Amino acid sequence: MRIAIYLTKDLIQDAEKAAVEQHATLSAFVGDAIRLALDRRRRAQSDRKFKITTYGEGGVLPGVDLSNTSALLDIMDDIEND
């Protein structure tokens, strides 16, 4: 598919130079740049913050430290083995 995109002379020159350095065509370089920008956008949208809600009167069980991943995995292994 063909499409016309209007870019500044400086941007075209920089893109051509970068494409030559990567042993790629200008079209391939621009396509890769667009894919990278779209991927970055998708990642930014999926990196939304979330809130962990604990239930019960006392919150987490005694001895559980939510900031210690390896200890949490050990506790989870013990629960699965019961």
C-alpha cells in the first residue's frame, strides 16, 4: 500500500542516515519506527496502576509481608501442599 507522508527535510535526512547505518531501506526504517511507537503506546496504556484490596478484619495473615516476593511464594507453596 502506498501513502504520502509529509516530513521536514531534517527529519528525512536523519531517517535516511539512520536507515543506512542499519543497512535498511528508508521504508523499512520508518515502518520499524512506527511499530516501536505503537508498541510503546500500547505498553503505556497497559501499565495502568491497580489497587490491592485486602479483606477481613486484620488485613493480611500474620507473618505475610506483601513486599517480600520470595516469602510470599514460599507461603503459597505451603498452602498448595496442604
